Amino acid sequence: MRSSDLPTVRQLGLFQSMADSSFEKLVQAAYLQTFPAQLELITEGDPADFLYVVIDGSVELFTRWNDRESTMAIVRPVSTFILAAVIKDAVYLMSARTARKSRILIIPSENVREAFAEDDAFARAIVVELASCYRTVVKEQKDLKLRTAVERLANRLLRYDHEQGSQGRIELPYDKRAIASLIGMTPENLSRAFNTLKPYGVSVDGAVVTLGDIDALTRLAKPNRLIDHDAT
Amino acid sequence: MRSSDLPTVRQLGLFQSMADSSFEKLVQAAYLQTFPAQLELITEGDPADFLYVVIDGSVELFTRWNDRESTMAIVRPVSTFILAAVIKDAVYLMSARTARKSRILIIPSENVREAFAEDDAFARAIVVELASCYRTVVKEQKDLKLRTAVERLANRLLRYDHEQGSQGRIELPYDKRAIASLIGMTPENLSRAFNTLKPYGVSVDGAVVTLGDIDALTRLAKPNRLIDHDAT
DNA sequence: CGACGATTTGAATAGGATCAATGGGAGTGG
DNA sequence: CCACTCCCATTGATCCTATTCAAATCGTCG
């Protein structure tokens, strides 16, 4: 793998506290590959043979059932995905495909589980990582069960604004189809939700969204650290 | 605490592999209390001061936002809840109240984190526990995003039937209000969903539900091990 | 320029929520 | 034991939200 990528991976919360020797072993067993956009990397139901680390690009985690499909998450560099399946030596619960051309580090599950068994610091890092993942999904579930589609969109816009420096002007990080599915609605409904938010100062021009009245939008959205914040 | 409860707790996946000394310390620091029904044990947003173990009774995890409320899970004996918050030393994301009179073991968070730091086997048990919790919530999210309310109910009925010995006759484990909220609908809508399922052999008499045509119900529900099963 | 995919808009429908009213036990107190 | 009350569940009517299907528009890329 490219030597310049190594430190980035090493600095991930998941890997930074493990022993050098353990990390070495993991990296030695790993493959770094570049995939074109829209390539299905894993399919839900398959055994979890690898742990994935997105180095560059982005990956969409999605799920299918009965001819319906829903985007569960979009993973951006640098982070891992499907750790839980790997640790439990179970099948993947979600499918994954590259959203764009992506460079991805692939670590065989057995090596991950071996490091987990041998390296105590790594085991504890996994605890922290999984606890974070768990809390993130719980927040998403709260978002889904407690809010309407428009409220979910409003809160997400505020979140993107915050992530992008609170300038009242954001660039949507993914295409609208993906955002719609992520938020749990159809693309058509997303369009209409944007229209519903016009009176709250929201105007859309392609992927650029201007938040002209943050206060009004905030009063509508009622963001909450127990649902919307990333931290803890 | 009652000596007869100790082995049950000790045999939980979370505790069974840890050192005797660590377990001893945890138990020594813990309190066993009996709470009346409908008592709010924890409130979301509060610091996670304790890990909870339901010994007897049952506890509802729920969440509130903007005057709405939703049941996230119901915890039955013997199992723990809010482990992730305790490990991360964060605030609770969910509130909890006893659904009925309950006996509950309460372990101070600091002791849990101390055991986590000192006992490697315990750390690894926490990994497995959190991975399971994570995968459970992911399944619930898939259920919510991919299925209609009637489909969710149909699958849940099949699950209860399976849990209760596949006799085609089940007793609802909680009152309908709770089940409705758990599934993500209103009580009114649950009533109507039961009616919708009548042509599929579902008949309701109080808390007793008869599944007269499992095949038809299954064809409608399309249960899936990546959403509905408990294991892995 | 033309084709394709993504987005938007419109119209109709379905799914679910809300509000209001009624029925039905379980528990309480006389 | 019976009446009363309360809470849960059901039903009806209506409203609102969101999906579906269809068509138009826009922009991008070859």
C-alpha cells in the first residue's frame, strides 16, 4: 500500500492504540485496491470475510428487501465499515457499493479477529468504536421515529451547515437521491420538502443550498444533541 | 443482593468470562433494588452514572422529542441496558422506566469502566455485547425503512410465534400501546393493522392472537434473517 | 447535437396520524 | 356483590403526509 496512507490509517481511533506489531501484521495481510464508481463491494447475507477501510472516495451502505432499497449510511475517508460483522464472524447486514471511484483497504476478517484476540489495546479500541456506532444508529432511529420527513431534512441541513463552517450556505455532500434515501424518503418527496422549507429561508440551486434564516429553520428543526450531534 | 440471583447474572454473556475478582468487585459496588411499575429510572440526557441489569420484571426504553414519545425497546430479564453510554462515559440517549414492578441491579459506571480497563476478558465480552446490540439496531432500522406498518406487524407476530414455540397462537408480551410504539405506529393504527391481517388468518382476542394461516402470513411478511432473526 | 440520468412538478392514491366517541375489562370503594 | 371509575382498545371520520406513476425539465457527457 502507498506509504503515505499508512499514517492516516494508523491514526484512526480504531488502530492508534494497538501495538506496532499487531498493526504491522494487519497491514501485511491487507490489500489496497482502487475500485470504480458504483461497484458493489459486499452483499448483505454474505459471510464477513473482510474489514473495509475507505482511504479515498466514498462508499454507500445500503440494504434491500422485497424490491425496495434504502441507503443506510455513506462512509467517507478515512473510516472503517462493517466492523461488527467481522468481529462476530457473522454475515453482513448491509450491502456496500462505491459511490465514486474509491481507494479501499481490505483486511481479512481472520486477521482482525486474531489481532482482537491478541492485542488488548485493540480490543478496547473496538469497544469504543462499536459503542460509537451503536449510539449513532440509536440516534438515527430516534430521528426516524420521532420526526417527520421535513423535520429530518431541516435538521440535516443544519448539520451540514455546521460541518461546513456555519456559513449559511452548504454544498450537499451527496446527490439528492442518496440524501433522500438516507433521510428515509423518496426523491420526489425530498424536492417537496425543500419547497416546504422555502418559507424558512431555504433555497436550492443544484447542490448548493442557502440557509437564509437560520433562526427560523432552527425553530422548526429543534435540533437536539441527543439526536443530531456527532460527538459522544 | 439475593444469593440466588448471582449465578444468573454471572452467566450473562457480558459477565461470564471475566475474572472472579473483577466480578466480585462489580457486585460489591452494586445495588439491588426493587422498583414499582411505571417508575422512571433514567432520563435521556443525564450522565450515565450506572449500568442496569434487569433481574426480574421488565423495563421500557423510550425517548422523547418535541412532545412526541417513542418506545425504543423493552428489556426483559436477565439482561443489561445502556452499556454503550456507560462505556463512553456519556449521557444516556434513551430514558427508561419500569413496565412493571421490577428487581434491578445497579452498578456504578466507574466500577464498570474500571473492570473494563483492568480485565481483558471483560473488555472482549463487551465487544461482543456491543456488536450484538449494534446489529440489532441496524436490523430495526432496516425494518423501519423498508417495510410498511402492516408488514412490520406481520413479521413481529411471526417472531413472537417462533419465540413462543410456533403453536400458531401467541400471547402478546406487552400491552398494545407499547407494541404499537415499538413497531413505529399509533395504537389506532395497530388496531387497523390487525384488521388488515384478518384475511391472512390473524384473529385477536385481547392479548391472545391466533395465527390461523401461517403460510399466508409468511407470504405477506416475507421474514428475513437479515432483519428479523435474533441470532448473530 | 442528442442521449441519458437526475431532478422537479403534477395528479392521483395510499398509508398513517389525529381527533372524537364508544365499548370493555380491571381495579376500587361502597 | 355491585356500581363506579379509569384506562386501554377499538371504531369512525377526517386530515395530512408521503408514495406512486407520469411527464416535463435540466444539465452533463459523449
